[in-house]
Amino acid sequence: MAMTQAAEQRYTKPVLVAINKPLDEEDSLQALRSHALFQSLRAKDLESLIQQSRRLRLGHHQLLYRQDMPAHHFFFVISGRLRLYRLDSSGVDRTLDSIAPGDCFAEVMIYADPPQYACYAEALKSSEVLMIPVKAYRDLLDKHPEYAQAALSHYAKRAVTRFHDLEIMTVQNARDRLIRYLIDLLPEGAEKGGEVELPLPKCLVASRLAMQPETFSRILADLKSNNLIRVNRSKLFISDPQRLMSISQ
């Protein structure tokens, strides 16, 4: 009970009040146009949607929304990084995902009934997001079936990714979960190795992989001592991905 009360006190940070700011930078507009949910929209429809949206600026560790809040918007990340997490019954937060610039999140609210956010969204550093009205986007889907087809294709790809994430989490060995996670961070075509950057602080990566930070640090040190990885703060160099994978099989 005491832990739950402490967690409630910790998560009473106010949700940011939206501030109107136009999305006028060409890079931001191009990133939005390139996203699967928007790339099939006609120019006038995209412009109308942007006019109905609002740009938000979040401070470090500021909450964008809380778990179980009514959901009237979904979001596109312009800059910074956010994390999604849930609170378990004991009040401990469990990291679900990290969201980078160019990503959308909470877009499942377009079809949710009733729409409620399933987790918390927190800025890991100063960030900007575009807050897009669910109703405005849903109205576009109703009027243009071809837009709905593109949205469903996006959801299908997300579902495949989530199944893969679930597969990693079903691995009982903590070392194997970490190895598979690191391999997934490598870009396509990096069979001969390469450098990856952890998208979250190490303690949150540990949470994401359902292990204690001490366990994460111990496994990382073990991989390093066996010359399987090199570590430089949040960056890791994997010289031989095949060798790394072989010890997790």
C-alpha cells in the first residue's frame, strides 16, 4: 500500500496545456508527409488536418497524458524523445516503448471505443509533438476509403513489430532478451557488425526488458569482457552479430 501511495505522489505531474504554434518548418512538414498515416492524404486534406492540430512543447520528464485518460488526440513527434510506460499494481512503472522524431503514437485511438490512453507518455528530454484530433482524422477516413486502406496497412506493420517484441519478452533468459534486443537495433544489412545507440537510458532499457538495472549492467559487462561488444556510454559497437547471436541460442 505504501509503495502504491508513493507512486501516486510521484505521478501527479500536470499534463501540459496545449499552446498554438504553426507547423511551418519544411523538415517537420516533410517528415509528417512521409509517415504512412499521412503520405496518401491529398495536399488540401493534410493542410486541413494540420490546421486543426496543435503543436506542443514538453519539458524534461513532463507528462503528455496519463494512463486511462480519455483520448481525443494522437501524436506525431517533431523533436526530442518520449517513452511510453504503465504502472503495475505495486506502483512500479514498466517501460513499453520509446518514441523518436518522425514516429506517431496513440494512433490506435482512431479506432478505439471508448478511446482511453492505455499508458503514460513522458518526455525524456525537451520535445515537441503535433497533437492531432482523432475525430478530424477519422472523418477523413470516412470520406476517403483509400486513406483507411493506408491506415490499416500501417496498423498491420505495427502489429508484426509488436508480435516480434512479444517474442523477445517470452524468452526467459535475461541475457538472451538483451542480446536479441541489441541485434534488433542494428540497421538492415549490418551482418558484419556496426554501432548502435540505446534509445533509452540504461535503467529504462532494463525496465523495457523486464530485468533489474543491476542485472542489465552485469550482462553488459559480461558481453564486454568476452569481446562481444564495446561500450561507450549509450553507444555500443557489435563487431560480430553472428557470434553474439550464437551464444543466445
